[in-house]
Amino acid sequence: MTSDRRDWHRPCARGCIGRFKGETELDKSQMTHRTSAPRVSLVCVLLLIGLSASRPSVASAATDIAASLDVIPTPRNVSAGGAPFDASRARFIVTTDRASDRLAARLLQETVRLTHGIDCDIVLLPAKSPNDHRLWLGKTSGFPGNPPAPPASASQRYALSVGAPGVVITSEADAGLFYGAQTLIQLLEQSQRSRAVVPAIVISDSPTFEMRCRYFDASQYTNTIVNTRANLDREIKLLAR
């Protein structure tokens, strides 16, 4: 007996399978389940693919934030933080009671006054150790309990962390705290220009070279706009950052 193999499992118009007369018709709910299962699986797969494609990665978010920063010099390491900080709600600047740290606090105080029109109070804290340099700009005078640690094995290093309550800077040297304050000053200036909050970031930075310098030959710029006191002051402030 010869037959077409394609007819062995082909459903007929009445719902029966095969060409054997003894077979019964399939239950309609079973047929519906069998035909819809692949479709449901396909929908789930497409949904998972869509969710994974729409979810931004932490690395890409940190890259986007680092690219948007208008800071000189560019920080060595930038990662995404918890929440941005609204600098217009800053009220206190807390720092360790050292001459160099008080200078950084006064520079920061002047910047907040110019950029956001707020005169923050400066609160001094006793240093816990010879290498303890801290600075806090925030809504309250309480210093964070777990500030970020500065990077190890680097000179003039500092760590800066932005959160909803404020911004904290830590360092093991007065120069590191000064440069961390300069980075925060530039973030506040950028916040004022863009009319936005300070982004939620964590910065761990240290210079490649310990000495910052620039060769400037005034004889090459005689009677030009470059050779002026105002531009020299601007160059000095730029290099100090």
C-alpha cells in the first residue's frame, strides 16, 4: 500500500489527525494551547530583548556623564553616583581646621555666592589625623559618616562624591583637597551656566605629573592682547585648577 507521507499528520478540516478512521478529534482547547504556545514564547523573547535593549548600562551612563563635564583638567576616573545635588539648596561648608583647607572653603564659599547667590556658613572640624583633609558642601552642617576614600599611591590625589544631600571631598594632603575644591567650583559654574543640578558622579582623581607648569615667552607676544595683566591672571587661575 502506497501513501503520501505528508498526509500522516496533516489535520483534516474537521479537526482529526492522520488518515486513520479510529482516531478521535482533538479537543479544541488542546489545539488552541498547542498553537498559541509558540506565539507566547516568541512574545516573551521579544519582550526580554526589548527590555535589555532599553536598559542603559552603568558603564555607558558613566561615559556619558564624563563626556558632559566641563572640567579642567579632565578627571582620571568618573563613575555614576546615586543622586544629583541642587546647589541652590546649599547652606553649609564644612572643612577641617587647617589653613590650607580654610582657603579652599573660602574659595568655594565665594563661588557659591557668585553662581547661586547663596552665602554659605563655614563650619570647622578638628582634624582626626595628620593626613585628614575633608570638605563638605551641603544642606546641613553634618559631615557624612562614610566619605569616599581618595585613590591610593598617587600624589595630590582626592575623591569627590555627589549626592542629594551635598558634595563631599576627601584627601590625604592639602594640595589634593585644594584641587578637589577646584573641580567642585567648576561643577558649580557649569551648573549655573546650564541651569541644571550638579550631576550624580563619583570622581577619583590624581595628576599624572606633580608639577603643573606652562612655558610663556612674553617677548613673543609684545603689544598683543595676550601680554596683559588680565590674561596672565586668567592663565594662573587656569593652571591652579
